[in-house]
Amino acid sequence: MDFPQPTEHHRVLDRLVGDWLYVTSSAVEGYDPEDPMKRWTEKVRSLGGLWVVAEGQGAMGDGMQASLVMTVGYDPRLGHYVGSWIGSMMDTFWIYKGWLEDDGQTLVLEAEGPSMEDPSRNELYRDVIHFIDDDTRTFSGSVRQPDGSFKTFMKSEAKRIG
């Protein structure tokens, strides 16, 4: 059996590998990257050049410490990015399906999950990673509205620290 080799789709994910500090976050009121009790950090590693695993930790708005794990890879048989997201602050296992925008700088990952207004129904969410340069990226979360548009509910900027 031949093992799969990374493609150009996988190499996009290599840009995520490293240690990151979120320098801004609209998700946490009074976010302060200088305060060790408030800041969010993330360590991203590669698994064989085919997958990235991101492990983040930081404080929620109420000061409670939280952690998250995100995985992303590219499935050539399906022709799109795949992944997952879990966090200590919720009991939903999010399954991503995504694509790279034509600009080559924007990775869009969509997943269905419980509505923020009515947890008995699902909505489509969109997480977007946008590379500003090799050491700066943004992450935003949005939810699809009844008219089909997406409303952003949080946005953060991260800087590479290692």
C-alpha cells in the first residue's frame, strides 16, 4: 500500500503550524493578550503533512478557562477540506467541510450545529481563517441568516510567537 503524499492543498495548512497568540478577540469583552489569565494561545502541529491539529486555551468572557482542539486536512477523494472542532465550553462535536477561496489566503470551514437562539434546531456556521501574512492571521465565526447571508459573531487576530 502506498501512503498518501501531501498535495498543494495540504501545504496550505502548513501555514498554520506553530505557536500563536491571539492579539485581539471580539468574543471576550476586555480581552487582554498581555494578561496570562485572559489571553488565548494556540499550538498547531502537523501530522505527516496531511493534517494539522490545533490546541488552544484561554479565558472565556466570564473568566472561566477553556480549551479547544481543531483538526483540518484535505480529502482528495471528496475534493474538499475536512476537519473537526471541539471545545471544553460546549458538548457539540463540529464536523467541518471547507474550501480555499480563489485568493489562496482564505480557508472557509462550514459546520452544522445548534442554534444560539434555539438549541433544538441546527444552523449552518462558518469559520474563516484568513492569512494576512506568514505570521498573522484572522479567525472569524459567523452563522447563516434566514436570507442566506452570514452574520459574523466573533473575530480574532493571531500573531505567530513560535
